[in-house]
Amino acid sequence: MTTTREAPDVSAIITLTNGATPLVWQASPGGEGYRPFVGTVLASLEHNKRDPYVVWNMASDDGKSWDCWGGHYCGDYHAALEAFAARRMCH
């Protein structure tokens, strides 16, 4: 029997384990020493008045619940979108 790792269903809302609200994300299969799924997320930090947006790397074992790290915190949505686009090009 052959098994393949499928990409997570990104048509559904993902859950960030730190409680932030995901706004835009990209995800792909990991493997090769990484967790099964990896990606980048632009999230809203509702209680952070100074930097209400952040772009993180993220990883998941099931494609539904994601751990985040390596934040780029932004004061406005436009700057956060630029940070998200730049980080996506690097990965």
C-alpha cells in the first residue's frame, strides 16, 4: 500500500494555536525534516493597538491547527501584505 501526503484544505479557515486571527495564508506539504505542513500567515492581533498585524512562519501536523513563530509585526494592513508577499517569495 502506498500513502501520499496531501496538502491541507486551505479553503477552510485554519486555527492558529496562539489565538490570533488568520487573514491570509499559504500552506504546502513539509517533510524532509520539517513538520508535515508548513506555510506563512498574515494574522490580526485584535488586542495589539501598536502593531495589529503580524506575518509568521507556521507549521502543522494535521493541516488544521498551526503553530507560529518568527513574527514580523506591522502597524497597518498594507505593510503587513508587503511583508507577507516578501516572506512567501523567500520560502
